[in-house]
Amino acid sequence: MYKAMPIKERQNTEESIRYLRAQRQSYKIAKQIYMVRMFLSIVWPIVAVIFYFTFENNFANGILIISSLILIFTFFMEFYEEKYTKIGATIQEQFDTNIFDMKWNLALVGEKISEEQIYTLAEKEKTDISELIGWYTGINTDDEILYTLKAQRTNTEWTIRQKEAFSIFLLIIAILIFVVLLLIACWNNFLVADFFITLFFPTISLFLYLIKGWVDFSHQVKELKRITAQLNSLLESEKTSKYQLRFIQDAIYVYGRVPNNIIPDVLYKKLRKKLEMIFTSTNK
């Protein structure tokens, strides 16, 4: 695709911008599902505890049933969240492999997303084009290998910064909520059994979400740091092959894009400007 152009121009073609729009729209759908799932996982447990202290004790059985139904519902929601995350990751891979002039790894990624589906998704996405042009910012070399290495390193570092910040946030929230529940139990002289039945079980979906998210993010960050170390080594080496770039690209897809762990837009937008300044400077 446009092999005569340098990569910094390929990423700004009409086709490339369409890929980026489609990718964003797919992730946007996944994030919407995620926000509903997170709302149910966080708000309902709090409501359940309030209901318990507002109504008679026999209302606890109803709370347990509703909590179980919400747990099942969020499980099915996660399936669709994973579906659109996978679509977004695949489209991003199509964007990267096109501008980096890489072969498609069918065995790992599967079939490409059709042009019709990409067009449909892109038409719904209205981000200002200024946010899409120059996707890999601050890289001013025309050397294909060096540009790809720096772009891949930008990918890993960008993802690490976001996942690391959000994983710490999830762990802190989990600890704070558990401490609050213990204080409530102590204040009301609950037995251990009462604590688990009345407070812990209605909030279990919340703890599952928080702890699972923290563990998953921590694992992904560890793997991405390993990939970044390898990229740093390749940047310092005298010769890097296309095969090595392809292996790095596969690792970025597996550990940075496919995992179904959505970063909320609030955090993404808060970090974006700061990270763009950092990577513009370091890439130069």
C-alpha cells in the first residue's frame, strides 16, 4: 500500500484515516458496554447495602437473587464487549501492517475485517481529523525499520502508562470498599456469616471486577515492559530484520490490544496530551 510514500505519509492517507475511525468506533461501542457493566458492578452493590439497612431483614433474600441475576447479565455483556474489542484490535492491526508494509499473520489474528464493515463503522465516528493525522507522533525518520521500531515502542509505552495507572486505581478502590464494609460490619456487630451474606455476597460482582481487572492489567503491563526492553535493545543494535519487527508486532497484538480490559475515556483523555508531549520529545 503506497510503498513509494514514507510511513509518516502513509498513516495520513484516506484509507488509513478510515481504519483509525473504524477502530475508534469499535472501541467506543466496547467502552459503552463496559461502562454499563461497570455501573452495574459498582452501583448495584452499594444500592444493595443501602436496601438492606432501609428495609426489613427478610429483604436480604431478594437482594441475593437480584445480585445473582446481575452477575449473570454482566457475564453476557462481557461477551459482546470482547467481540467489539477484538474488532477494534484487528482493524488497528490492519492499519499498522499496511503502513509498516508487513505481511498479515492469519494464524494469529484471523481474517481481516471487511472493507464494508470498516466503512460502516468509520461513517459513525466523528472525531476531528486533527486527532487522527500523524497517529505516530514525533517520528521524523524515513528509514522504514527505524520508524517501525519507534512506532512499536510508542505503542507499548503508551499502553503501559494507561494500564499501569488504571490497575493501581482498581486495587485502591477494592481495598477501600472492603475496609468500608468491614467497618459497617463492626459497627453493627455482625458475625462473620452475617458479614458474608449481608455485605460481601451482594458486592461480589464489584470485587470480581476490581480484582480481576487489577490482576489482568498487571500481567499485561509486565509482558509489555518485557517487549519494550526488547525494542530498546533493537533500537541500539546495528541491524534489525523485518522478521524481528513482525514478532514484536505479534506480541503487541497479543498483550496490548486483544485483552478485554477497557481503559475509560476519562483516563485516556486525561493522559493523552501529556503522553503525546512525552513521545513527541523522546521519538525526536
